[in-house]
Amino acid sequence: MNAVLNKPSIRLLLVDDDQFDRMACKRALAQNRDCDFEILEAETANQGLELARSQPVDCILLDYHLPDLSGVEFLSELAEDSGDLPMPVVMLTGSDNAMIAVDALKLGARDYVVKGSDGDALQWLPAVVIRALREQQTIQDRVEAVEQLREAEAKYRTLVEQIPAITYIASLDDPGQLLYVSPQIQQLGFPEEYWLADSEGLLKRVHDEDRQNVIEAYSATYEQHSPLHCEYRLIKYNGQVRWFLNEANVVRDEARGALCLQGLLVDITSEKETAQELYYYRRRLEELVAQRTEQLEKQSAILESANARMDNELCERKRAEAALRKSEARFRLLLESVGEGIVGIDTEGRCTFVNPSALMMLGYEQDELLDQDTCAAIHVGHADGSPASAEQCSIYEAFRARAPQRSTEIFRRKDGRFFNVECSAHPMQLDNKVVGAVLLFREIQEPN
């Protein structure tokens, strides 16, 4: 459906073997002032099917009685593999064909109009067509929205199933009932279906000593829609006990209010065990403090000395970092000030650095070369302008030989002009691995 001068244009396919009925339909459509109707005509079902498949059509007006196929057979031929019709269809039936129209509606027809002998019923034809198109648009919008929702759900599901924590969604209508739980729940030894099967959800594996506190925490969240934060023990299939931190929030919608409870279960058993160990050592330390105050004073003095050394080390590190930054600035200034062109490239030949001298000789801006294929952009390779292969390129030879390569090359400026350069490629190595190369070049001035 296209809009021309704010007046919609609707392209219709009228399939009817009766010339007078077609004329009556066109008269009825022409009386509508809100839309322009462009009408394609077909006298047989096969002609209509051919036009529907080869021409852009917004809606089909279909007579039931056709010389080669019935309207129902037409709909079956037109339907896609999914069973849906590619465009809305409005049936044209006689006054005694109401049941036929119902059968057509079951096969996907959007509506029907009765062709009365006086033609009065056709006055509603434009409105029926417009309504059918609106319904079709609504269905398409809904399908697109559902598809977008599925894509978002798939992305969300992939994300939550990769994190180490257990993700869950619980109902607010049935306290405790889980609507979703991520596969990480299987670390407790039970499949996901076990937790989703009844309304107890996580509660059925909560340790007896923690159960009442958990119920009270859940009750406060369900009654007040406040965030949930609690720690408790869950019992695995083999009887082993694991500590979990449960944090959840109520998900709300502006139109429907609170929808569900969405939360994370994080295994904090190690932290709990560490806390218990810390508690034991704290008690032990208190005993040692009471018994050996003098020794602790000596240890305190040692600690103060260690802290002083640490402070000195930190100060030295800060000074070293400042010197490194200053040295880096000087080094960059040096690279940008030299007259030779300097280009840094990675192992795939992409430009990672280019100094002003190189940009001036090549005629490029910095953003035009960075992250581009250096050889493809500037390296001609041969006098006839053909590019050098990777085996012939001195830059790639620096990678293969792991040693500097010097040569005379032909470079290409941005404007397409060629110029000769003296070039050297030096491989950059890190931990005995080639990570790139530095290309230095200068233009060879032609003798006068």
C-alpha cells in the first residue's frame, strides 16, 4: 500500500468471471473518496493465481463460482507452505452462499461481501477491503513483535545460561512456583523439571534449619514487592550441603504492574567456609593476644617497618610510571617529528600507527589508513601498477624471516600517483612471537 499526496493507493486483484459483477465492484470502489483503488482483473482462477504470484497485490476480491476452480480451491492453491495466505482475501458470494463464505473464512479469507441483485451490499465493499488490510497489517505487526520477542528471549537465555550463577523466574501469583530456572541448577543433582514440577520450587531442598527464615524473606517480598536478599543452605541429591546467596527483584510493567520475581542464586559455600575459618583464627588470635602481648608489640613494630617499605615501594612505582608516561610521550613526539614515513602494521597487514610524514607523502588522513590493509592501500609492488603477492611483499617477508628486510618499492598515493621509496620492514616480537612490523620509508627523489 503506497501513499501518494497523502491519499492511499490500494492495488486490488478482482477475480470474477462475470463482467457485470466486476463492473459493479469497480463502481462501488470508485465511490470511495479516501483511497485510490488500482484494479487488476482476472476471469478465471488460474489467471488470478498467476497475477497474484507475479504482480504486487494488496488485496484479492474473489468470487466463489469460477469456471476452472472454486473459491475454496483458489485459496488452497494460493496458500503458502505455512498454510497462511500471502495477502488478505475478501470473498464475493451470492445471498444464498453464507455457508460457502464460512468455509472460505476457515481457509484464511479475511471477510466476505454478498453480491445482491440490487448492488446495495457492494456499497460496503471499500470499507471491508480497508478493514481487511488493517487486520492484515495488525497480524504482520504482531508476528514481527513475536519474532523480535523470540530473538530477545534467545539472546537472554544464552546470556543467563553462560554465567556461573543460577538464574530463575518465579511466579507472583503462586508463591514459590518457579516459571524458569537455568541449566546451572543441575549442579545440585536434579534436572530442571524437578524444580518446576510443583509450587515449592527451591523450598523443597532448603535445609530445615534455614527453612523458616527463607519463608519469612519470601513472604515479605511477595507481600511488599520488595527486593529479596537472603542466604541459606540447599541440600544436593547426595546429601551434600551448599550455601547460596539468593538475590531477586520484582519485574514490573507500566501497563500490568508487577509480573514476576527474577533472581540469581550464587554458590557462596567457599565464602562461608572461609568465614568460618576466619572466625576460628580470630578466636585463636585473641587468645594469642592475651598470652603474648609483648610479642605482638614486637610484631607490630615489624609490621610498621614493612608498611614503611611498602609505602616507599609504592612511591617508587608511581615515579617510575610517571617517567614511563613521559618517556612514551617523548617517543611518540620523536616518531611524529622524523622526516621518514613510519607505519606500524599487525600480522594481518592492517595499519596500527602512521606518522605525519607518512601521511604527507601518501596524501591520506590518519583515519583513512588506520585499521586498513596497508599493502592493498599503498604498496603497488610492480612498475605496471599490479599488486605484489604475499610471497613477493617485503613486509610479509619480515614476518616470515623474523628479520629486517630492506628494499626499493613502489608506493601509491591516495590520488593514484606512484612514487619510488627506499623501504625497510622490521618485525616486532613479543615473548619470541612476531606480533607486527614497523615499516620505514622515504621517497627517492628522481634526478633532474
